[in-house]
Amino acid sequence: MTSPLKCEHKGRHVANVAVNNIEDTARFTADVKIWCADCGMPFRFTDLRTDIISTRHSNKSVPFGEEARLPVEPMDMDGPVMPELLEHFVSEMPPGTRPTP
């Protein structure tokens, strides 16, 4: 593993996303973390606020901003999705993660 002090963070990167169902609200959030896979240095999110805690607005963890907290929702939240559109998105999913009919 490369030393974080010598790494330029230009190689490989790793991301972790945790999707949370906020109980009794019909809301979801996605917590996102990113690291340099070469040295392990966490990335921080630079254009998100830390002064709000909300499931309706994007924000980041305190004090370093290394985790983004993003409001998300299923595409069919406002009504049905066209079958062709759904097929497109399912085809973009990584193998092994696609729903079974």
C-alpha cells in the first residue's frame, strides 16, 4: 500500500453507499464514502453543508465531511415508470444485483 503522504490519489478509488429507509417517513437517504484504494486516504465532500441535519437536503458528516448524506427516492415514487425505462436501468445494474422475475 502506498503511503498517504506520497500518494497522488490518481489511481483506483473505492466507494461505499449505504441506503437508509427513514422509519415512518417514506423517505430514504444514501450515505456515501469514498477512499483512495492505493493508500486508504478518505475523500471529503467539499460542496455540502454541515449545519443542517435533514432527510430533505444534502449534507455531510461533521467534523471532516468524509461522508455525504443525500436524500434519494425510488423512481416510481410519483407514479409508475415506463417499462422501457425500467428495463434500461435494470440492464445497467451490475451482474448479480439484477432483480429476478
